[in-house]
Amino acid sequence: MRIAPRPTPSSEDQTWLRKQAVSAVAPQRLAERCRIILRAAEGQTNEEIAQTLKMTRQKVARWRARYLQAGRAGLEHDAPGRGRKPAYGPEVRALIVDRTLRSKPPLATQWSVRTLAKALDLSFSTVARVWRAHGLKPHLVRTFKVSNDPRFAEKLEDVVGLYLNAPEHAIVLCCDEKSQVQALDRTQPGLPLKKGRAGTMTHDYVRHGTTTLFAALNVADGTLIGQCHDRHRHQEWLKFLQLIDAQTPADRELHLILDNYATHKHPKVQKWIAKHPRFHLHFTPTSASWLNMVERFFRDLTVNRLRRGVFHSVPELIAALEKYIAQHNKEPKLFIWTAKAQDILAKVARARKKLSRKQSSR
């Protein structure tokens, strides 16, 4: 009678085998293989192990031999060449990728799984697998705008410098307006969320007016100063600057990060700033509102409170905005800037280079 060699794992291997055998997060196939080796190390035969773990004797023999040959690595990795062979070779996969990237269907702006499969006489599941493997998603498109501001690098370094290395004894505030916030009411009441069904709301709505939210996000602690106005002219901006002046310590310098909206540069605003020397304005490059971190707060506000909100009047909308800001300030969320100016400049330079190539090839 043939007796299978008995594995003799080291103390380190025994600890690892026991840990993987009972782990709740390790792959089950690895845990099973470790249980085989632990029983084999105790002197059990392949037949005994197979009966205990309810598997074939051949499977037990295979992993015993694999451990004796390659040790721990033999259990962690499957042998090459196992599994179902792909129905199509690399030429077909390359053709799918090339057609997806470099062509369009006759009557559409992008391929779908089924239209491309029909054009290439393949199954849609084959096209879907290739797209998934190469990260291709023709149905998605992202908007962008590369800034052409001639002082882009200078403004970028100024703003990012405030984020990463703020002046001592100063407050950095990201300021902007979320204009035309609509008080939208639905034409019919929606149904609530329930098990097996999403909540519903009508696609049409009734407008009850708008308001503009002026906001200043404190970069250091995530708190927000907010104020609503009917309009967003320089008069309202001056009122908001006065609110910032009143709600911040008088002995601290204030560095305000703004976009290039004309209201922020109005002569009366400049005159007011000259009379309040602790205010310092820093303007983002044109078409680079993503540099202003208050936009991240506006995004959360839209998703969490406005998109599905129902408001019967502008005062009700303003009350909801003020309540949201008050709750935010109780547990402020700190937005941390991590990107370095040089990395951003390099990325913008690559984008401009690709755009110039595109434009020259037209």
C-alpha cells in the first residue's frame, strides 16, 4: 500500500496555516487547502482527509503534493492553464478594442454592447467581457474645461499655497455664491421608500421662486458662514463681506479665495476692501472653479438636501438652507487638499498638449 509523504511545516507555516484555515476573510479555496495540509501534517491519509472534509481523494493528494513541492506559495496560487479557455484569441479582443476607440456606428455617437456585437458578428457577452477587462465605458462622458488663463500657474500656486501652508494667525475662507437655488414643489405627492420599491416623485414641478446662498468655508476647521439673498449683485456681496467681518475674530487676517465673477471685483467692493486691510482676496484662474473647496460643500448640499427637497415657498427654502448649515457647523466636515501645484501644472500641460494635437488634426 502506497503511503503519501507526510508534510512537516515549520512553526511559522503552522501558524499561517491555522490562521488561514479559520479566517473569515481569506478565500475559501485557500482555507480548504490549509485544512488539508494541517490534517496531513497530523499523519492522516488522503482517504481519511477526503472523508472528513467531504472531497475527493485526488484533490487531497494534489494539494498535499503541491505543498511538498512549493510550500506555502503552492497553496496560494493556482497552476497556470487551469480554467475555461477563452473562445476568442487576442486578435478578436484587439479588434473589439480598436473598433470601440476609433470608430462610431452609423446612426449613433457611441457603440453599445449589442450594436458592436452585431457589427462584428460576436455575442454581446464577449464584447461586454472585453470592455470590462479594458475599462471601456462608451456610454459615459465627462465634462471638462482646461483653463486658458495666462496667469494660471501664478494663481494656482497662490491658492494651493494657502491650502497647504496657510499664514500663521490668519483665517483662509473659500467663498462663492450658489445662485438661483429654486424652491421647487412637486405637482403630486410622491410615494415613500419601501421594501422592494424606490421612493417616487413627479418629474414635473412648480417653481415658487429662487434665492442665492452666499457661503464662506473655513479651510482650517470646515465651518461655514452662510447668508441668503434674493439677488447676487455687488450690494449683496458687500453685505456678505460685512457678515464675515462681524463673525470672525477682529485680530485675525482674512484670506478669501474667490472666482473671477465681476461682482467680486466691483469698484465699490474694491473701495470697501481698501478700508478693511485685514481682507486679502485671492482669485482662482478662469475656468478653474474646482480649485475652490466651497464647491465641494455645494455639491453635498445639492445631493443631501436640495435634489429631492420639496419647498412650498422661498422662506421655507431659506429656512432649510439655514438649518442645514447650522447642522453642518455642529459637526463640520473638514475638506483636506492634497494635490500639489506642480502635479496639477503637469496634468494641465498634458491636457493642453493633447488638445492642441486634436485641434491641429481637424
